[in-house]
Amino acid sequence: MLAILGLVLFALLIGNVQRYLQSTTFRLEEWRVRRADTEKWMRRRLLPPSLRDSVRSYGQYKWDATRGVDEEALLKDLPVELRRNVKRHLCLNLLRRVPLLENMDDRTLDAICERLKPSFYTESTFLLKQGNPVEEMHFIIRGHLECITVSGDHLGYLDVCHIKSGDTCGDELLKWALMPQSGAVFPPSLWTVQAMSEVEAFSIGAEDLKFVTAHFRTMHSKKLRKNRKFYSLSWRTWAARFIQATWRRHKGIKAPKPCSIKQPPGVLMF
């Protein structure tokens, strides 16, 4: 009896493995066909070699990250409550690690989770460019990014900083969404943000962020406004400049005057 039961379980295991391999093989074949179609399209459109390499790199990276599974399409087919629970499982822990959203209540975090979409960026890709409209806010899951800004004043300050997992970029969109009469014009980015490695993120669009800020009053709390200032790249950069300028003024006042050496008559000083 035990031998028969073992054979049945073994047969079930073999069947499951076979179905898994068939599914993986099918998705891999789909990806190969799509890649071949992409190559034909790039040749027909006469894309330069650099752009072709970028398209290939993105396709390979997305396959490695998702194994051909269209996560958004899969979630759309689920009932609303089940989809909300899955999104909560995928995104909630990430949002709780974001300093900007610390002490935010679960209802508001659930509303943000429900509207997040996965995003993938290859190395050297620009997520934002200074002066261009910000259409999405990004919550970084994995990877490193470089942020550069050049001030428009006469001094022409160049500021560089780096962000990583748990950080955000595109915070200008949150300030825009919190304004009662923000209108349809998106805010300009204050930073140029470029991926220094392969980057995986969750992103929320302007209209979805506007919906959350309009329906959940905790997004207008004093605590969030304080966090938004404290963790804002622009605010921290301004503070660093102010401290540097104050220190330079202090050193200029306190530094002893250089001693003047008088040249004795008839002696050449080199």
C-alpha cells in the first residue's frame, strides 16, 4: 500500500514539474519571438547601434526580473479585494521603510499600494531630467541612482547626491498633488536622476497620487509636511549650502590676517 501511495505521489510530482517546465518553455519561446520582432522593427526603423543596445539591455533585464510574467495583467484579472491584498503584500513593507511616509496610517498606505506599478530601468537610464515635467513618483526597491542639480543663480552651484533602496525620487509630484488647485500642469523636476545600476522601483502616477491626497486627510498632516521638507533633496541641499556659506563667513572673520614681510633694502625676495 505504501509503495502504491509513493508511486502516486511521485507521479504527481513529475506531472507538476513537467507542467512548470512547459510553462517556462512557452514563456521563453514567446520572449524569443518578441525579441526577434523587436530586432526586425529596429532594423526597419534604422535605429542607431546605441539605441539598439539600450533596447536589448532593457528587454533582457525585464526578462531576468519577471521571467515573462506580466504582473499588471495578472493582477487586473483578480477580484478587487484579492488584488488589494496581493498589492499590500508586495508593497506595504517597502512603503513602511520610506522615511517620508513614516507614521502614516495603514488605510493611506493601502491606498498608495493599490496604485503602485512596477518599473524597471537599465544602467545609465534617466528617470528624470531637470526642468522636465514630473509625471511619476518612484519608490526605489533595488539599485543605485545619481541625482544632479544645477542652480539657476549667478553662482551656478552643482549639487550631486545618491539614492538607493528605500529612497524616493520625483517628490515634486507629491507637493503638486497636495496643492488644492494644482491644475493640469505637472511640476518641473529640480533634479536630473540617472540609474547607476539596474534599478527596480514601484511608481505612482500623477492622477493616482492626486486621488490619494484628495481622499485621505492624513496626507495633509503636519507630520508629513515636516517629513517632506526634512527628507527632500532640495531642502537638504539648501541647508548644506547655508551651513557651508555660514562656515565660510565665520572662517573669514575669525581667520588671522596674513603677516606682511617687509623686504629689506637691497635684498631680492624670491
